[in-house]
Amino acid sequence: MSEKRPVVVYGASGFSARLIIEFLREYNVPFIAAGRNREKIEEVLAHVPGIGTADYEIVEVEHKVAALASLLEGATVVCNTVGPCIFYGSTVAEAALEAGCHYIDTGGETPWVKLASEEWGAKFAAAGLLLAPATAYMSAVAEACARIAIERAPGIDSLEILSMFMGFPTYGSTQTIFGQLQWESIYLEQNEYKEWPPVTTLEVSIPSAITTQLALPWGGFPHPIWFKDHPQIANVRAFGGLLDRSLMEGIVAGQRDYQEKIKPLPPDEQRQVLAGIADSMQPGLPPRENRRLQRTVDVVVGRGNLESIRVYAHGQGAYLQTGLIQAFAAHHLVHQPPRKVGFASPGEAFGHREILAALEAYGFTKVTVG
């Protein structure tokens, strides 16, 4: 080819990357499927519907800055799916910055988003590039609901945010769930970060359900970071989980074991033990999502002195939504600049209503205010 394909999907042998590739094909965006093992990528792509009509190539690449920067040279954006991002994201971000390439990822673990903001945000802004971690279902849909709440109720100053889904966490997600135990979970109180107590659990209610659900702060989600210096919002508490109480109780038990047995170990040993636990729970690819079964719900409650609002989104297929959001974002960047450069949330970078419109066009999400 005389011209570089504009999108690089990194970690292309993974579950989320496969879905991103499906939707890049539908958006008619040429891409490079990259990762450390060409054979695994070929095997995964062979199962992508309609892959024969996509414009792509496969590239094997080391997870090193120099190798990745060489790969990204001339590309518009890298969609990074290699996680947990707290361990692997900085390498890809540094390579993207060196190559002059926008960066988005499917992560969302709070320590990584906070690090990305503090370590890489100003550098990307100075280069006129976008750094948008957590461009994925678990963060972007709830963020869009939060921004609608702010639009509709200008008197609110506090947000409670809940994201729940029914499904099977992927290998990467399971690694993130347990790997994140090494870091504190945070919330925002009067525009300052506060820490949740260890093993905090919450009983939460969701629209269209009689029974309550078990939710966790799970690092606090990115929302406290996105609204840290917001002129209107001073308080943010975010939590979520799986719509399967038995799985959630198992995760809570793992958190208690971490506090009692693993936390006293040196950090590197902690990481190895937690990775082993995650491996035992999810050693391979989960089944493809069934939209009649793998449903999602996001709830945002906004409160001010005399005003309140509730915005919620019912959806289908958390990972399908992630694939579409990533492809939509990549398509946007191929055709026009982001709405903001430097560190940005998905809503800031691409428009929260535009993200919701893309999801609604595929029948993935419906938002209700009331």
C-alpha cells in the first residue's frame, strides 16, 4: 500500500479487539491488527464475521516503546486493548506520543486513568494529540448519562453513578478486577480525592428490578478523575459490578483474602498471586455475548440543594458496546480532530450525545430521564 492504514488495534488476539475489528469493518475503516503473536491474531480474525471484506493487515510486534512507535508511525490512532493498563498502558502511550498518534484504550482502572492524566496528559496536549483512556462501555455510557444530568439539572453538584452488567468478564477484565486490589479505591468529595475503606460493598437498586444488587467501588471508576476540576460538580461516587450475586460474592471474598493474606507481601509478589487467581477464574475467551441475556444498566443520580435528577440507560452486551464505542471513536479521529486534545474522557473527546447516538443506532442502548 502507498498509504498507512490509519487505525492500529493493539492486542488484536483478545476478545475486545475482535469486537472492535467487527465494527471497524462496518465503519469501513482500514486497520492494522497488531500483537505479540501473529498466529493467535490470525486465529481470532478468522472468526470475525465478514472479515474477508475488511481492509486490514496483521503485524507481529514486541511490547516495547521503540517497536510500537515504529508500528504507529503514520497511523492516526491506536486502539489499545492490552491490559491491565496500569501495567502496560504507559508503554503504548509513550510509543503513540513518539509516533504522533492519538491514543484510546478499553481500560478504565482508576490508577491507570489517574496516572494517564498526571503523567501523559500535558505531553499529549502539547503535541496536539488525544489521550482518552476508558473509551469503553464501563465508563463511557455512565459518563454520557452524567453529562445529560448536568445539562438537564444545572443546580446539581453531586453525582452517584452505577454501572452493572450481566456477562462473563474477559481474561483482561478479570486480570484488571484482581490486579486493581493493589491500589486504593477513590471517590470525590468537595473536589478532593477520598479513599473508600477496604472491602466496601453496597446494596444498590436498579430500574426494572425488584431485588437489590451487590456493587463495589472497583477502584472508584474514572468518573471522579474526569470531574475533579469541574466548575459545577464537587462530589462523585461511582460503583458497579456484575448482575450475578454469586460471582460478586466471590469477588468480595477475594478482596477479603487479599487484605488478610496477600497485602502483606511485596508488591511484585502481590501482582503474581493476584494474576494467578485471575487466571484460575478466567483462563480463556468467554462465549460471545447473547443480547437477550447479557444486558447492562447504568444509573446516574444527580443532587443539588433543591434539585435532583435521575438518568439511566438500559443496554445489551457490555463488550459489544465497547467494540462499537472504540470503532466509532477511531472513525471520528480518521475523519476529523477530537473535540479536545491531551487527557480527555470519551464524552469530552467525541461528544457524549454522539456516543449514545452511535449505540442507539445499533440498538445497544436506550436512555431515559426521569
